[in-house]
Amino acid sequence: EQPMIADPERTREIMAQYHLRPKKSLGQNFLTNQNVLADIVEAADLTKDDTVIEIGPGIGALTEYLARAAGHVVAYELDDRLLPVLADTLAPYPNVTVIHQDILQADPAALAALAPADHGLKVVANLPYYVTTPILMHFLESGLPIERMVMMMQKEVADRITAGPGGKDYGSLSVAVQIRTAAKVAFTVSHTAFNPPPKVDSAVVVFDFLETPNVPAGDQAFFNQVVRASFAQRRKQIMNNLLNWYGRTPAKRVILTDVLSKAGVAPTDRAETVSIPEFITISRELSEKK
Ligand code: SAM
């Protein structure tokens, strides 16, 4: 019986055997703490009916845990040096498929085809931190039938994602995530859980997709513009930011004043105090005036 891939000693042996120097530029920090891996899998609430998409399997630490709990694991790895390693470490798990591809280039139709007929997909990852937001937005906007995502990321980003209005962490990323999912920090993870240890603190976030997004799919592009414009200069009043984007004319100021008042937002408020329902009202009212 081999120890698990994540066993610190076995991880060191695998890295030595393949002369593997982790690439910082690819966010390579491999998990070597089995309690953390067990907690990630538990947060994903996996059954043998589930198909899981994993982003960045590395040498297979998390993949092995996923393979034991899920029906099928499809893991996208960008670094070609890791393919022979994964072929070796994951050989005991015929229910794992490794695909050599940048997850941001993965064909949505190919991903959708992975979903079991009777229920959704799950996405589980210890993310490459340099590309957290693009990967997150890729999946949020994919339209894939995803039930739940469990993602390890830099704690600071986790705090921004899950923040409510009123603080410095709340911004367009919080809004983009929370119009589509209920997102919670499940637990934080010490840098000692990784080889090599990252320089930042980490947290695992669980995202449950809402059955109906808070903003209808067809309105999301305009909604995103309104939110981004509102936060363009965080320290400025929302009216000022909106005028910069919408047009600084007397007629447009009248429209914006009316729209903000319908949303119950003062022109002098800052975007960081505006709630998601208030942004939804602003966006809907403004789109009707176009
Ligand atoms: N899952 C492994 C673990 O937990 O030990 C490794 C996680 S490591 C933080 C991130 C992994 O993502 C690395 O293996 C890296 O090569 C891979 N990666 C980086 N950018 C990627 C991308 N755009 N698409 C797919 N994989 C990527």
C-alpha cells in the first residue's frame, strides 16, 4: 500500500524522481496536508454520481481524494511537465481523465458534455492564485450546469468575494459572484499545508449556484457596466462615477437622479455602500430609459 500522493514524504519523493521544480509563474503550490484535502472533499459533498472538473491537478494530491469520492474526475493541467507524473501517480484511478489544456481555453461545449444527465457538475480546485479571478469569472459566466464549486484561493480574494456592502472588501467582484451564487468562506488554510508554502494566506470558498440568478442572463452585460462604472473610482460619489460613464449632460443628470432615488440611493453615497438589490434596481430602471 502506497501512502497518499499528498503525504509530505511521498510528495518529496515524486518531486525528486521527476526533477520537478515547482513553477511560481504557474502558481504551483502542492497540498501536503491530508486534513485539508479531506475538508475540501467534504465541502464539495461528493457522491459516486458526481462528475468533478478539477483545475490544475499538479502532481495529483487533490485529484486522488476526488477520485475516491466522485464518479468521474476530469482534470485540466496546463504544465506539460506534469503529464507523465500524473499518468504515474493516478494510474490506480481509472475514473480520472487528465486533459492537457489551459482551463481558460477549454471548450464550454466539451465541459457541458461532462455533466451527468440527471444532475449538475461540480468544480473543485486548489487554484493557481495568479489567475483566480479570470478562472472564477470563466465558470460563473459559462452557463454550465454547475451545482457547486469549491475553490482554494488567496484569503484576501476570498474576503472580497464574500464581502457585503459597507466595507473596503466589497466591490464589483463581490457583486459579480453574489448575483449568481451564494458564496461562503468554508475555512482558512495555513501556508504550512503546501509544498512549497505560498507567501499569502489561503481560504477555501464554497459557491452554490442560485437556481435563478439575481439578474436575468440577458441583462447581465448592462448590469456589469453599471456596477463597474459605479466602482470606477471607489472614493468618489456614485453620481459622479455614473456621470463619467453615462454622459455628463443636464438631461442625463436628471435621469440618473431619478433612477438613484427609485433605488433608494443618495447621489452622494459611495458604491461600496450600495447593496445588490439596489444595483439591480439602478440597472433595471436605467436600461428602461435607454
Ligand atoms: N491540485 C494540486 C494540489 O492541490 O496540490 C496543485 C495545485 S497548484 C496551486 C495549481 C495548479 O494549476 C498547478 O499544477 C499549475 O500548473 C496549474 N495551472 C496553472 N495555470 C493553469 C491554467 N491556466 N489551466 C490549468 N491549470 C493551470
